[in-house]
Amino acid sequence: MRYDFASDNAAGMCPEARQAMLDADSGYLPSYGNDVWTERASDAIRAMLESACEVFFVFNGTAANSLALASLCQSYHSVICHEQAHVETDECGAPEFFSNGTKLLLASGENGKLHPDEVRRLVTRRSDIHYPKPKTLTMTQPTECGTVYTLAELEELRATAQGLGLKIHMDGARFANACSSLAVAPGLITRSAGVDVLSLGGCKMGMALGEAVVFFNLELAGDFAWRCKQAGQLASKMRYLAAPWVGMLRDGVWLRHAAHANSMAQQLSQGLCQITGVKLMYPVEANAVFVTLPGPGIERLRQSGWAFYQFIGSGGVRFVCSWATTQSLVDELIAAVAAALI
């Protein structure tokens, strides 16, 4: 099978992340994050976000999102998210599990984006003690549909959430792609959204594994180390989770890789849309392309050896570009789709 476009998770490590991990693989260093590489990585994230934030490193995105939300909620609270959000559709109930039962309240919204009116509706429709008290808003940047919130949209959501007394979490599994798409400083995005806690993606931007949980609201970070330990997310050899961040954030490497992935997605979408029978589902604003294909064409494409996700409704297919995607791979996929639809 060809996994080239199945997910950015399918790509290997980028050279900069690999080299930083190799550089860290020398000698004896303190365990559990008390090493120089974890300190350097945390400082690099603070500098990138222009914030005196608290930074924690975990193994994967499910842990980052679930533990972050658990730090924002009690069991009787609720979290407002988009109905297509990863915390709802792809985390096996982990957000509810780690928060001891916090309920997710699902909002609709075009192109995977939360709309302030929907947030307001979910919060204000009931206020009695029998209803799980809304406490947190979680937004995904970029969204599960590959779209990107503009700064104005983030500011409107922030004003709505703060006016309703909600804390704000951002799922930034592909945050680098959003930064590249908007062409603004990363810290401007989190400030515009009023983010209390950010799940910052590392794996999808070229690392082997690992995400960062970033607390802008320092009061919420007090017990987070214990949450990580209890959840099995405290790495004994933390330097191997942390060091790749040093390589990725040095000299804007992560943004260059994200810009490349976004550019490949644009070229892929342009090529696919020239094929009769292919229809774009959402605007291509980051590194993912969603299209509808005729059913027989989907099956022929799969039989020809291409792997892809098919989970956004009937006929919906997702192709994702990564730091490793090349123009020749894009051309191969376009030709394969054209052949499958003959």
C-alpha cells in the first residue's frame, strides 16, 4: 500500500528532529525532565510563543488534549467542541475518562469551525443543576476539515467564550500549518484566541513522537505534572521527547516544513479539481485535501495500492501532505485518481 497521503503521521522523522535526538543521545543526564534538553525545548517554545508559559511534554495528542481538558474541568462540567472535533470522534472517550466524566457538548459549524452563536446556544439553553455546567471551549486550529480560523474569527470566539465564563483550550495538532497559512507570529494566534491551554503538535510536523502541553494560564498548571505521571505520560528519559523540539524550532525549521506541506496540498487540490468527477469538499487552507469521488473510483484507487482515510460522509476522501511530500508524489496521486475514474 502507498501511505504517502494517508496522514502526515505516516511520514518519517524530518532530518532536523532526527539530528537533535541523536545529539541528545550522549552520556548520562538527569531523568524525568530535569535535563538540559527539556529546559532548552521549553525555552524554545516560550520564545516561539512569546510567553512565559509552562510547558509539559507527553507522548501523543490524545494525552495532550485529554489531560489538558481535565485540568480545566471538574467531573460535573461540560466542554463545548465542534461535532467533528478530534476529542469527540477519535479519542475513544479519553477526554471524559481523564476528567472523571466531563461531558462533551457538540456544536455544529460550517467547514469544521465553531460558530459563536452555537457556543452561546449550548451555554444558555439551560442553567439548572441537572445540566452539566459548561466550563470550557475547545477549538481545533487547523480544523478537522483542514480549514484555518482567521484572527478575526478567533477573537470573536474568545470574546464569546470569555463573556460566558468559559476557559479556552486549543487543539494544535497541526498548529505549524495554521501559523504558515495565516503568515503571522504563532503567539498572535494564541493571544487572539485567548488560549488558556494549548496542545501543541510535534508528531505531525516531523517528529517521531511527542506533543507539548502549554499553559498560558499558569494557575492551571500547578498539578499538571501529577496528571502526567498518573496517566503514564511522564517519560523517564524525557530528553528524547524534548530534544527534537530544539531542532525543529531552531531557525524556523518547523514553519518551513509546514509551508512546504501546505504548498503541496494546494498543488494537489488544483490537480485533482481538474479531473471530471472530483469535487472539493472544503477550502484547502492547510495541508489536507478533502474531495468527493464516485464510489467505484474510490474502490479502484484503493485496489491500485493507495491508502487513504474515508470518514467524512459518503464519498469523502482525505489526502494529507507532510514535510516529506514531493511534487513527484503529488503528480503520481493525481494521475492515479484520474486513472481510477476512467
